Amino acid sequence: MRRLEGKNAIITGAGRGLGKAFVKAFAMEGCSIWAITRSDREEFREYITGLEEEYDITIENVIADLASEDSIKNAYKHINSQKKSIDILINNAGIAHMGLFQLTKMEFVKQLYMVNVIAPMIFSQLVMRNMSRQQSGRIVNVASTAAEEVYEGNAVYGSSKAALVAFTKSFAAETMKYGVTVNAIAPGLINTDMSKVFEGSDPKEPIRHTALGRKIEPSEIADVVINMLSDDMNIINGTVITINGGHK
Ligand SMILES: NC(=O)c1ccc[n+]([C@@H]2O[C@H](COP(=O)([O-])OP(=O)(O)OC[C@H]3O[C@@H](n4cnc5c(N)ncnc54)[C@H](OP(=O)(O)O)[C@@H]3O)[C@@H](O)[C@H]2O)c1
């Protein structure tokens, strides 16, 4: 029995890295997907067509720039017009940053906050209309262990992920009465393009502080999220699941 059989999910940042791993893992579990990407790429279209054929689900590539509120709303309008249930929202897209706050342009800070914090809030508010009507739904926000870490260079990215965590916890307090849960995951270093931003000049430095001693594979994160979405986890709400293999 596939664990997400017949469900429909919106996944942002679906074109590469962790989002792409979510798309595959969800498809394998029988979930149909609106895969949100910023651009239209032939290679990704071929990838999702392969998954559709292999796992007998549908995956639609919806294009949206999450730095634009209008673009997010248009994507939702398109999805909502299909009159399917929206069972799951994975707010995965994100922008990394590592650098001194004093030297960071406010234009960039605003863009990062738009993608890392405001876009998940807009999407959550929009899908909540569907989920409250359905009396069921799952929202998972991809935060980071950086939300709790203190180091030079983490002021912008870390604070954006801390905001996402705080949003998750308080929004979850509103949604439970509608049968909707809102949780976050806080991964450590994942083996994607983004992790290079955090490595700096010494790639071993960030993993030195983990008991795991290596980066986490995107598929390992996706496995945890699939488990979080199973029916017997519906009591888990407003929590942050740290996925880093343990601190050292
Ligand atoms: N990698 C890590 O070590 C790590 C650790 C903890 C948490 N995380 C979090 O995990 C999530 C996924 O990260 P990742 O590692 O997969 O990073 P990634 O490989 O850099 O992917 C980031 C994704 O976000 C999308 N995105 C960025 N700006 C966007 C915009 N304006 N509109 C639409 N999409 C946009 C990117 O789309 P494009 O392909 O168009 O650029 C890409 O699909 C992020 O929220 C990140 O903060 C990552």
C-alpha cells in the first residue's frame, strides 16, 4: 500500500535539490503533484513525465516566481481552478546566504525574506481555504538548523528560518480545529547545490559538528517527511523536526 495514494500535493522549489527529491518520493507513494518551479526546463519536464509513467500519478509543472506575490497568487488560482483536493503543501523553496549583515544589500534581504518567509505564508493562507473546507490538510515548512545557530554570516538566512519556525508554531495553533496540521523540518547540511554556500573555504567545517559526520542525502529528508505525512502522525502539530543525524 502506497502511503500517499490518491493525495495531491503542492511542492515549491521542485526543480532541483531537495524539492526534486520530494517530487520523486511523493510520486513513489502514489501522490499527484503540482511541482512549482521558477523556470520552465525541458530536462525537468522529461523527469516528471518519466515519474508519471512509472508511478501512475500526475505531475504538473507550474511556473511561479516566489519573489512575486502576484506570481504566487496566479499559480494558486491555476491549481485551485482544477477543483481537486489540495491535501499537502510543502514550502521547500529557499534562498541561501552566508555573509556579513553589514555588507548585505537590503534589496537582497527583502528578496530572501520574500522567498523564505512571505511566500510560505502566502501559500499557506491560500491553501488553508481549501484545507479548512476539506477539514484536512498537511503543511510542512522547510526551515533549517540555521534558525537556532549563532555565527557570523547567519544574520539574514538564520533569522528568515527562525521567522518561518515561529510562523509554523503559531499558525498551527489556528489550524488544528480544521483538521489541518502545520509542521516544520530543520535539516542540517543537505547534499544539494545550496550546501556549498554554507561550506565556505573548508567543506569539512559544517559537518565537523554533527554526529553523522556527512551531509544528509535529499532522499533521507524526503523519507522523514513522508513518515510525517502518514495518517497516524496527525497528532503532530506545530513542531519542528530536526533532521541532522545528531549534534556533536
Ligand atoms: N542544502 C542545505 O544544506 C539545506 C539545509 C537546511 C535547509 N535547507 C533548506 O532546504 C530547502 C531546499 O534547499 P536545497 O538544498 O534544495 O537548495 P537548492 O538546491 O539551492 O534549491 C533551492 C530551490 O528554491 C528555488 N527558488 C529559489 N528562489 C526562488 C524563486 N524566487 N522562485 C521560485 N523558486 C525559487 C530554486 O529554484 P531555481 O532552480 O529556479 O533556482 C530551487 O528549486 C530550502 O528552503 C533551504 O533553505 C537546505
